[in-house]
Amino acid sequence: MVKGMKEFIITTDTTCDLPEDYIKKHKVRVIPLYYSFGDIVYGDKTNLEPKEFYDKMRDGAMPTTMAVNPDSALDVFSSLLDEGYDILHIAFSSALSGSCSVATTVARDLCEERQGANIRVVDSLCASLGEGLLIHKAVKMKEEGQSIDEVVDWLENNKLNLCHIFTVDDLHHLHKGGRVSKTTAIIGSLINVKPVLHVDNEGRLVPLNNVRGRKKALNSLVDQMEKRLPGFENKNDIVFISHGDSREDAEYVASIIKDRLGIENFLINYVSPTIGSHSGPGTIALFFMGKQR
């Protein structure tokens, strides 16, 4: 970092799905997104363990989700400014949530009110550990001494090379989230169709193809990765995989990648409730750098 330049802190949302020990080790500040079952609201000090969350969904309970609360963003940003930091906020895709808009508005207002305040908000156009992998890249650059401007420039120039490929186990959750029709969900479930989807350049969830059976869907994730990897092999020292309480399947995907592509390092973690509410139990999502989304 340039001598005399203020230190900056990276902030993000709970939708980044990074493990708690990673968050603490690298001093990332996380703004909570809330979710509820009935009248009980979770997401900050009160939270469900991931398995408990997914078991409730398996038992038929349907959570509802909320965007970032402006007061939560204000509290985090204000406290960091009070401590003398600049802020780089890497936000959940604007196409999937209003959280990026909330953070942008709060940041703008604070910068207008406080002389010298510097808050940069980057719309990641990413979700889950895709957002998490983008944060990981930013963390590495920050820890190597690069400035907030250098990190923001890299994020804006490279975020569309951050590929998301995923599959879900139950089409009905995508139907409830408005991603597939009721007819598609019913027929697909009857004939054991598993969709393979991705996040496009606008940050939206978009179907890629359908396959018959769970194991073929998991293999198809790696097929899609292989198509996008040429030219980016040396930019994937680590691959991130998130799962909806399906660790064994996540490990299976990692083993296929290791065998076929020679990548050795993986970070595997749960899909958080905000995203898991729409994708459901059994979701497997793969994140890496590639030539196109």
C-alpha cells in the first residue's frame, strides 16, 4: 500500500457464504441479511445452524427472506469510518436482491455527510461462494499491499470471469422463487430431471441445460467448468464449492475436478439461508475463474 494512504476494510453481506473462521482471520466485516420462519426472524445474533435450517425446509417449512436493513449497513459503515478506515463493500448481486442498492444509498449519504469519507461499493453480480471467491481475490490483493482503487479496478474488470455453475435437487424450490414454472417443476420431478444453471453477466440465475439423475447433474457441473477454463488454468489456485446440506456431493464434485483438471485446493461451505431459501436442500454450486460466465 502507498505510504500515507488510509487502510481500508472489506465489508460484504452474509450471502458471501464464507466460513466464520475465514471472516475472522481476514478481518472482513459482514452485514447480515435476515430470514424468517413464521414470526421468528433470524440472521444476526439469532441464527439457525445450517443443518437445522435445511431440515426445517425438508419438513415443509418455507422461509421468507429480506434484503439488508439500511440501519445495519449504516451501523457497520459508520463504526468503520469512526475508526479511521476507508471501506470497500462487495455486495450481493443487484439482480437478486436490493441489498446492493441499500449499501450504495447508505454509502453515498455518509460520504456526503462526512468530509473525507471514502466508501466504495462494488456490485459483485455474484451469489453465494461466487461472491465469496470475489472477496477472497480482493482480500489477497489487500494483504499484498494493493490500494483500494487498485482492488476496485481489478474487481470491476474481472468479476464477469467469475463463473457460477450449480444444480438443485428439488425443482419446487426454484418454482416458488419464480425461476421455473409449476408445470416444469412437477414434470421435472416426476422424470427425475435435474437442472444445471448459472449466474449470467447481469447477475441473474439462468438455466443452462437439464440432465436425468443426480450423479449426471454433478458431473455436468465439471463439464461446464472444463468448457470455461481454457486460458484461466493458472488463475484457479483454489476452487470454491457451496452446498445445501449435501457435503458428500460437494466432496464428490471436488474429487472429479481434482482427477480431471488437476486442481488440488478447495473451500467448501454451506449455502446460506438467504440463498438456500430459494435453491433448497441438496443444492451444489461450483465457483471458479473462467473465460466467460
